[in-house]
Amino acid sequence: MAVGASVKRFQPGDEVFGDLSGCGWGGFAEYVCANENALTPKPKRISFEQAAAIPQAAVLALQGLRDKGNLQQGQRVLINGAGGGVGTFALQYAKLFGAEVTAVDSAAKREMLLSIGADHVLDYTKEDFTAGGQQYDLILDVVGTRSVFKIFDILGKAK
């Protein structure tokens, strides 16, 4: 790695990762020229492959909850596909924001989902989250397995 003369945060050889989408760049690359503000140090305990997945999944979660969903403290949020990359970031973000989160995924992911903050976990192989009569303030459907009309039926001011 080389650094430009005005770079203050990094030295040659530093392991970094980041999201270049806000810089007019896209995709994944092994080598890239980027503004230092788009990068952050890579934690030593994760691989480059793991670090590469973080920006895209995390940004999609933020776009869905914060930017498009206007997530508010105290809301009831349902995340369909909560055990995947986008879903795990979304769940943790919603909890940090003070939401009550219902996570929908497979039973095999139940303990992991509870450990990262889910208040409720539904096994999609046994329960149809659109049929239980629950209402949610915000729904992030990462996998798109239910009709948008059924989603609208459970979307409203939660009681």
C-alpha cells in the first residue's frame, strides 16, 4: 500500500477496508486509489474476505431502516431474513436505535439472533409472519418471500 502526501490516518502496509460507493466508485477491488475518509482500519481478527462483506451489507441495512424506513426509537420492527448479512446488521442497528425487533429466519439461527439482540424470533419454516395478526411500524424484507400485499396488511402503527 502506498499513501499520498496529505494522508494522515494510514501508513504503507496498513490493512484497511471501506465503502467506495459514496466516492463515485463501485464494486470490490484488491487494489484501489481512494480517499482516506472512505477507509477504516481492518480489525486484525477478521479476514479481508469478511471485511469486504461489511460495507455493502451494512449500507443496505442502513438504507432500508434509516434512509427509507425512517426508523424511530420505540418502533416495532420486523426483519425477514434477519440471519443473513444485511439482516444481522439491520437487527443490531434497530436495537441500538431502541426498537423492538422480531427476527424471521430459520430455527438454526435462533440462538445467534437472540445473542445479537432479537426480542422475538420466528422460524419461517413453521410460521408465516404475515398471518399472525401482529402489526409492525417498519418491515425490512431482505428476502422477499411474501407478497407485498400481505406485508402491507401487517404494516401500520403497532399497538
